[in-house]
Amino acid sequence: FVPEGCDVPYMSPAKVCDVLNRFSIVLFRGDSLTRHMRQGLFLTLNNDFVRGSIISTHDESYECRCDGQFSEAEACRLNDGKFHSMHPHELGLCSRLPAQGVFEYVGQQIATNTKEIRIDWAKINCAWPKFRGVLIVLQGGPHFGVDPELTYKEAILPVISHMRYKQCAEQGKAVTIWTSYGAQSRTLDTKYPHQSRENARVFNDRIEELLEGSGVITLDYWNFTADAQTSDGFHYLTDVNVFKIYYLLNLIEKVPLAT
């Protein structure tokens, strides 16, 4: 999978660690599409494209290999524990970074009611002299009926309106990225018409309007997810999710951050 006319440099696991370690907290918050993107992150950190995204206490999960890691089969969704919250050294990652002060990773899975999944804002405090900043990657839409206003209200606004977030943003220590809705396969349009490509474009455009002036960066994945490989017409396979991560990391590396 190589998107036409799009050259995104490969990053070694060490380079990925360096980019993420610009921040004290790295937070991915979204639905199953973000869960798969998080798996792409673990693949790159582990440099293992066979089973590198599996962080699980369930033996059956390790049967989900290669593209099978991105299946929505129940056994392949049993990532737990440190898949959702960890310091890299706990998984033997980023070993050349100092044990003290390495970034903390948090992954949150949202569905319809995001109010039940709260960010631990006590850990995000830009008043602390040693706090390097926070990276927040947001995504949503399918669980909100592809309704941009509802998605903005439930998935985005509670984050960017929080006092701690505003404090970090004012100090130039918050980088927030909204990843756009992708392109569903045409084979699913009859079953999920609200998720059609036409509705996805309308959704993306409206979210971008709502985010205007907020400082949130929009990363548009729509073009290079159109007709990309999927497991079920909606969830993308290994190469696509790894490409998403490289694209994201190359962007993050270029975003200025106050020191």
C-alpha cells in the first residue's frame, strides 16, 4: 500500500520514541479506527509486523498475526493492560531514553457515551516545570451517527474546553490532532448508508469548520483510505494503519512545541 504522490519517510523505533518523547503525555482517544492506528504505533515501536501490536494476557490473541491483528474478530480485540496505558520501558520499548521522564502513553476507546471515559486531567499539568506538554490524537463519528455537531459536542469539545487543556494551549504545550473520517467501501453503502463516502466528506468539512480557530490540527486521511485494503470494508489492514502512523508522526515532529 503506497498512496499515489505521497512520500512519507520511514521512522525507526528509536526515532518514533524521540518524536513522542517531546511530550510527557501521549493520548489517543477514538473508536475502533483509532484502536487500529494505535496498533500501528505498537508495530512501529516493536519493529514487529507479525504480532507486534498484540499486548494481551489472552493466549488466543497471539493467533492474530500479520493482517489478522487488525481483524474485528473477538480474539483479536482482546488487547488489555499496557495496550491502554503504559510507560514504554514497561514493555521494553524506547530503552535508550532515560528511565525517568519518559513519556506516558494512554489509549482510550470511545463509543456512544464518551462521558463514561474521562481523561485523567490530574496528570496533565503544564504548571509543572518539568512537564514537556501533551499530545492528544482525537477521532470519532461512526458511533455518533456521522453527525458532526454531536461528535464535536461529545468527543472534541470536552477536551479542548477543559481548564487544564487551555492552560497547556496558552503555554504552547498542547498539540491536538483531529484525524478525519476515512472512506468506507462502496460494498457497505446499502447496510450503512450514513457512513457513505459522500456523507463522510460532508462530515469532515463540517468538523473542520467547527474546529476553525481552535488550534486543533486536522489530519485528512480520506484521500488515501479510498479503496485501500480493509478487513471488512471499513477497518483497514496493516500497511494502511502503519502509513497513518508515519504520516501522523512526521506531522508531529514538525509542530513547534514550547520548552
